Amino acid sequence: MTVSNLPTKLETLIIQIISYFGNYAPRKLTRLFWTLLITIGLLFSTHFLYAYQFNHDAISSTANIVISHNQNQQQHAFYDVDSLIKEPPLPITQSKSILTGHNASFIDNLLKQNDEVMLNDNELVADITVILYYSDKDASNIKAQIQSVLSQSVQPKQIWILCRSSKPKKSLEIKFGIHSTSAGKIKINIIPYDKQDQASSNIMLVKDAPWVLLQHTTMAIPTTYVWILEPNAAPKSNYLYYTYGLMNTEEYKHSMIGYDTSLFSPKNTSPPHVTQCLRSSQIEKSRSVDMIHSSWLLRTSWLRNLRTDTNINVLQLPLGYFMSSTLLYRAGVSSVVIPTSTKLLLTSTCQNWLQTGGPSSILNSVYPNVAEQELIHQESNRISILLSEPNHAIAFIPLICRLFNNNKQYNVHVILTNGLTHRTFQDTLDQNHCTNSHRAMIHDLTLAYNNGVYYDDNGSTAEEETNYVTPIANLLRFIQPKILIHIKAPNTFVYRSIKSLAELHDITSIGLPVQDIHHALWIADLSVKALIHWNDVKIDLAVITDRRPHSLSRLLNSTNNAYYFGDENVELVVHLEQSADRETQALVQDFNFKHGNKKVRHRVRKGGLLPAIVESWYPSNNDNYGVLLEDDIELSPFFYSWSKYNILKYRYESQKAYSHIYGVSLYSPRNLELRPEGRRPYNPESVLEKGGYSKRAPYATQIPCSWGAVYFPEHWREFHAYLTERLEKEEKYTKGYYNITVPGSRSERWSKSWKKYFIELVYLRAYVMVYPNFKNFESFSTNHLEYGTHVQLKNNGRAKSKLEQFKVPLMEQDSILTQLPDQRLPDFDHLPVMDLWGRIRTLSELDQIGSRWHTKVSNCERNLLGSFDAKDILCPFPNNVAKSKKKDVKK
């Protein structure tokens, strides 16, 4: 609660209390009011006193930092870190102007234009606090540094000297002639703190910076900017003029500017992380860099981003690299080297560091360096895989290897966490003979953040969980993958956080249960264009039943035994006929569908098979798919795998397939039913081989399947409209009202079948359904051909013979990919196509046949393919209408 809104909130509280006690006597109410007011005042006073004492004690015990000059002044008191936040973190993007670069002339013009607005009161004093470091071994540098600061053409407001010394403050003042008073207008403060470790001999590390180590509290730097110098840095007099000036321009206000900088090579090069030193006097244009050496001018509001994740590994990072990488990934602040003709830094730390092997200290850096960033920005089809422990890596290896070898040219980013290191992961890849692993970019968060300590789903604290998720969030925010694949653990904080993060950044999150991953290897065959619809696909299971509880129980159990890959939007709807017996009704009511929502529908009038099927499902949108199942069907555990694979492949990758394919069959037929001479045995192998296809190739045919199939929304909606109009007109008039037939098809004799009408539609539209074609007719559904509308009990053995014709083996072991040619579904243009009679055709031929026959059945012009509107078919010829009306009048 801020001070500014405290009176308002207090007034509101009092009003609520008065309203609550409105029935009290006035004198009692007055006494109660003053008692409450005094109590609230005492509570607030106690809170503020306790907060001040707690903060003071906590800081003293944590860092033992003492402010040496006026202890009563509040400008150097310690406050909560949130008090430093003056602006929200920036998005993780880089300014286009920085990526393209500015030359020295452009930089000089920016500075000239900004001279009048960047300084307060037109004086050469900037709102900057300078932080210097002193230790006994650096005693010779401190005077030179102070002189360098005091000689700047743009003056800071104050200097803080953080001193690693046990010597008393006064002896330091006497020895160096420094007093906690003023040098002109600049206040100088000596701040001793207890830290015995000495800084690195050639470069300052994170552990050497006490203002970074204070994670929960911080020195309340009263200025807008803070300028931090390494002990050996002595910038020339124009340093602040250039740096502070540019940071006040629109082009560079979100940048940390440097003049002695480093650039690293990509991690997968050999040797890795070779450093290139870039000095401002050696470049023509400004550009992003990986590390700024020696001197850093920061906005004070950025400090919040640097006070996180300072574990033992981070503490060993060079301070300059830590600031550059952390500000980039946490606040969108780029590190940039600026071209100037003047050497603004007297020495080059980068060259010394390179000569002493400095780059080895950051070989395990998790974040992409500038060279890798440029590669990432050029990439498309980025997929990230999050691995949170070695066992998960082992489960994911088959899928990862397929992604590496996929012809879709994915750019794979593997994120390792929770004890899984780059070396361990690479060893696992090698042991599994996983080739093309060089195509992946590996991000090792274990080494950078949690030091190999396992995150425990059951025993972790909220702080540990947050510390685990935060670096993942920052990395994903930068990589911006289209797809994130990870383990699904729905009851954990980490899973929910990652899922929410993906939604926030428009990343498709694919959470797979560990046991399902091995059956989802077909994911690697799908394009990113298809995979982004992973969570959009909703498959409904529509079960139609009457009085066959044994059959129904078998079907329902098979729905529970299938793999659903973590999908939570699957819905099972059981449609009971009016005549369903009590046993069937009880079975349905008691059945627990483990993978989604269950609904039950019960007809109040006998409808028959045609309305029972057609009315069992209707799509809610164009991502909703219906699996139509009569109760004598049984499903393979992999029916959902086959369904979703085909849906994603043919619905979201190709517009042509989207228009033509109306569904996916789960069943492999042994017979052709539509020849005029009657049902005949059929095996597609010989037909496919004669057509130049593999005998195991799945194929598309116009024949609709009623024994387990997925139907697509636009085509089913069109069929509904077609059938509704067709039946209404023919019931009102006569069957001759429409002239719609399919020449040479046995389906013309099927008076009670919904398939008769569907065949008419697909014949006229050149629609097709994809069928599986595995060895021995192995399928994802089978028909037990039990007694019903189309199967009558007979004593002559014909029922058993008929069962042998129609029952096919279910796929019990996952062999989808191993049996498919090239271990993947063919692209739509390479999918074999057959007509209603099992003959190889092209889609163009089917379309021409449908177009020609359209002129014989309809008085309207044929719609363009993909309109999904049946009105053009339902245009009767005038003579048919006239005849039908005459017959209607006679009746």
C-alpha cells in the first residue's frame, strides 16, 4: 500500500466498518470508531518500525556494508529491491537500428542533437553515481581512477568507493587524500565491506561485485544512472559525453554501450568460443557484442535484473559478460560497441583476457551468443524440446533423432535442466547412434543455474520452483520457438508454469506423457505449419448403441486403452436408441472414460440406423472431428495416433488435401461392395503395385467407411445440409423430385443406408477418404459383425462365413511408421487415389467425372471445389418438379 493511496483505503475501510455496525447506538459507534482508528495507527507505526529494523539488521548481517559519511541521510539507506524499479522490463527484441549499424558520423550527429536535452539545467552534471573498487593490491589505481572521473567533460553527481580493506576509514582518507565530503560538486563516499577474497588477476567476476550479491535488498542509488568501473579502468575525459549522451537518444536508450568489447563464435564451432576483440576505434559501424570490458554505464532501473540467479556457477562468470547476457535476456538491453575515432579507454582488457585464456570461463554459458543470435533470427521452423532429467532424455531420444533427420529442416533447440548436462546428453545421443545432432542448438541450464541439483516435484519449495522455471522462461522468451515439446506432468507447478508461458508467447505447447512418447514419433514427419494446430484438434467419439451391452462394453474398454498423447479435449458421447435395455443403460451410466468428458444421449422415439448415425455428431467448428462407432466395433490402442497423425498431415499442410479429403478410415476392407454384380473380395496390394506404388502405401478412395472412421467438419456439415434437403423434398413430393444417382453403383439399392447419400455427394464432388493398408489388413478398428440391422442370424453357417469376410486383425503393437513406405505418410500429391470401384485414378480424373455427371443430376452450375455448399447439387430439373407436384395433387 503506497502512502499516496493510504488515506483513500483507510477511508474505505472505516466506511465499511461503519456500515457493518450501523445499528449500534451513536455513542457506542463513536467510541468504537476512535478505538479502531487508534489501533490502526499503532499497527501501521509498528509495521514501519519493524520493517526498518528488519531491513537494517538483514543488510548488516548479510554484507556488513557500512555507509561512512552522514548515517542519518536517507539517500544511502537500504530499501527493498522493488523500490528501484522505475520502468518495466523491456521485450526481448533488438533495435533494428542497432542490428543494421551506425557509423561514426551518424553517432556524432546524434550527440550534437542531444546536447541540449541530456543535461540538467544546461550544466555539465549528469544524474550518475560512480562505483569504484579498492583493495590493497589495487592501491596504485584508485587515485588515477578518481582523477579520470573528475576530469570527465560530463560530471557525475557522486562517487562510491567500495573498499575491500580492514583498515579504518580515516587511515584510507589520510593515505589517499580522499574525504567523505565533496570534490567540487561531486560527493565522494567510502563504503567498506567484509570480503576477503581478492578479485581475479585479469578480469572482474560476478562474485567481486557486492551490489550484485544482495538479491533481496540493494543500496538505494538515488541517481538515474550508475557507472561501474573495474579497478584497472581509467576512461578518457570524453567517455561520459559519448556514453551518457547516446543512452539519452531514441536509438540507444535500451542499450549498454561499450568501447572495448568481445564477440564469441558459435558453440558448435571448433574451437568453440574463440573470442574476437572489437575496439571502437577499429570498427566502421555499431553492432551488438557479447561482452563489454572494464567500464559499464547502466540505468539504475536495470539493476533489478542483475540480482537474480547468482548461484555458484553464475558467480564465476566475468562481470561484464554476466551483465551483457543477463540484461539482454531479462530486459531486452543489448550490449553495443560504438565506432569512434577517439580511444575512450586507455587500456584493452579484452586483449589481456584473451591471451590468458579468459574465454574458457564461459564455455558453459547457457544463452546464445551474438553469432548464435544472428543464426536464430535467420531460422524458421524453430522447435524447442525441454528435458528436465536424464530419464526424460532417454524417453525423448527416438523423437529427437527423427527430428534431426527430418526433411522438414527443423531448427531444433534442446533445453537441458535439472541435472542433465550437455556432456551427458551428447553421450546419450552417441550411444543411440543419433546422427545429425549438429543441427541442434543445445542450451545447458543445469550448469548455468541449478548446479545439477534435481528439482523435486513433491518436496520443492515455491522459491525453488520459481528459480527453476525463471531461466527456462527467459530462454524461451528469447528463442521464440513455434513449438515447445516437453513432458506432461499436469499436477506440478513447473508444468503449469511452462504451459502458461507458452500461451503467453504464442508458442504451441505439446506436453506428452512419458509412456506415450515412443508412439508419437510421427510428430517428426509433420511440418511446423501443422504442429501449431496440435492443441486445436478436437476429436469426438460418437458411439451408437441399442441392446448389445456385451459388444458395447468391449468397445468402451477399447476407447480407454488407447494412447491420447496428453490431449485433454477428447469427448465420448454415447447415443442410446429408444429401445436400449436397462443393462445397456446401466453400463453406459457406470462407465468411466479416463481421457476426457463423457456424455449420454437417449432417443425418445425409435429412429433407425440412418438418423442414429447421421445425428450422432455435428462439428462445433472446423477443428472438430467425429469418430463414428457402432457398438459392434472394437478399436486398436493406436486408433487415436493414426487419426491425429492423418488429420495434422492432410488438414493443415495442404489446401488441396483440405478440400478433397473428407475423412480417415480406421478399418481396412477386404471387399469391394459397390460393383453392380455384388460384393467381391479385394486386396489393394496388386492394384497399387500395378499403379507404381508400394504395396504398403496408404491410399485414398471415394468409398466411405461405416466401421470406424474419422469424418471432417466441412464435409460432414455439407452432407448434413444435403441429406436434410434431399429427404425433406422427397418425403413431401416423390423420389423422382431429384434426379441424383451414381451410375454403376450397387449403393443405389440401399434404401435404408446413410452411405447411399454420402456416396452420391463424394462422387459428385471428387471427395476421398484415407485408408490404412498394413500387412494382413491390420487395422485400427474391426467389426465383430453381430446381430443387428444389416446382419441377421442364420443357421446355415453363412453368418460365420460373413464374419470371416469382414473381421480384420487389430494393430496391437505399434508398427505404423515401420510399415509405412519411407516410415511416414506420403504427401497428398503422392497419395494413391482410387474410385468407388477400386481402380487407380487421379484426383483430376475424379473431378472431371463428377463435373460431367453433375450436368445430368442438377439444373445449377457446379460450385468450385472447397465451397462445401450442397445447394448446387439440389437443383431439380423443371420437368421433375412438375411431375412431382402433379403426383402430389393426385394424392
